[in-house]
Amino acid sequence: MASPREVMSIREASEYLGISPDTLYRYVYQDRIPAFKLGNRWKFKKTILDRWMERKISQGKNRRRKGKG
């Protein structure tokens, strides 16, 4: 797979994240993932998605630690 561009389409972002485009659309409409509209198409900035994923990973680790206490 080619390296992802800085601004990605739904298809590119779904491949980058490893989820289906339908799931990504659902996350967008539920405000669960950062996205913006350019014209009538949803776009995703790679650096923002990377930060979002890091926060999700940290939140998951924090939940596991609390459960072990």
C-alpha cells in the first residue's frame, strides 16, 4: 500500500484505519472521529487521525489499569 496522503478521502482513511468505509461514515455522523467536509465530501487529516488514535490507545490502557485495581 502506498503511504497515506496528509488529507485523505473516506476510502483512503478507512484503509489507513483498517475499518470499512461504512463504519467510518457511521463514526463521522456520530462525531466519534475528527473529519471535515470539503465541498460535499468528507476528508480526514492524517496527523489529526494519528493523534486521535493515540488518545484512543491511551484511554484503553487507562480503562484496563482501573479494572485491575
